[in-house]
Amino acid sequence: MKIKRFEFNMFPVNCYVLWDETNEAAIIDPGCYYEEEKIALKDFIANNGLTVKHLLNTHLHIDHICGNPFCERTFGVKSEANEADLYWVELAPKQSRMFGMKLESEPEPPATHLHDGTFVTFGNTCLEVIHVPGHSPGGIVFYNAAEGCLFSGDVLFQGSIGRADLAGGNFDTLIEGICAKLFVLPDDTVVYPGHGAPTTIGTEKKENPFFRI
């Protein structure tokens, strides 16, 4: 599996394009907001001959979904996420105004609901869905056991965790979920977060100040 990371919008959000030898692809967290960001994503997909099969959201905060309408329209796919975050779609217009964002189109609710323990497949690639609430009720990560990597959204960062003070957040739930569901993975599992640089499970178990295991 190949991975391309983009940094999009003013926050900035990591958007990932995943694909394999079949050229089937998935997009995770399309935060493309500015026109040049949308063009960059579209051109990368086209120039590499990729066919987008899935549009995946780790959660539904506005910075991670503002590019959903563009991707749905451009690549002919519908978004997929956990339904516990649906209320964030309803709050998207209010969120965008709060941050001074002018949305070309308002995001729509995900067409497919992803649950803990289910799988997303494209080409020869398989991603396991792991539900880890706490940053948001519907927070999920995508784990590829074969490649030894996961895409953690705003659950786990290099040296930090997602904030838990937003609507629906819960600090204890987040900590418990990370320990029970992510820290049981192999230490060399590479973590691709929703913001910032990659890390590994082993590094975070040893060095993340929220755990110190």
C-alpha cells in the first residue's frame, strides 16, 4: 500500500490518499478547503491513474469534512463515518462561521456508517475500523495490519492526544480507548495522525506524557 499525505486548510489537517498495485484508492479526511488544495488532490488522483473507491472520515469535525462535497462531486463516491458523529454535520454551518470559513457546499451526512470491527476494502488492501470515542463520540481509526500502520484521526498524536473539551468529548473515555484498543497493537505500528507528524505505538507508550506506560 502506498500513502500520500496532504496538509489542508488553516488548521491544518492531514489528508491521506491510500492505494495499491490495483490503483484502487481511498481518501481519508479530505480537509481540502482552498481552491488550490482541491486542484492538488484532483491532479494527484488523475496523474497517478487512481480510482477512488472510498471517502473515509475519522470523525466529522468541520476541519476534517470541509472537502467532502468536493470529493463526492469529483470522484463519484459518498462519505463513510461513524453515525455517533452525525450531529457534527448538522453543526457544520455554525462551525464554519465560527472559524470564518465560507463553505462552497455544506457537507452531507455519511452515506455509509462504519462500526468497530468492520472492514473497508479496496483493491488488495483491507482497513479495520476501530471505534475510539473521546475526542468525538464517533471517532474511529483505520488499521492496516498487513502494512503495520493506522490512521488515527484526532485520537492519538505524536506526544499528545485529541482534545476532549468539545461537545461529546470525554477525556477518560479517550484515554481508556487508546490504552485498550491501540496500545495493544505491535509497538512498531506506524501512526499517521490527523494533524502533525507520524509516530509509532511504541514511541507513544513510552514517551507520550498522557500515558507513561
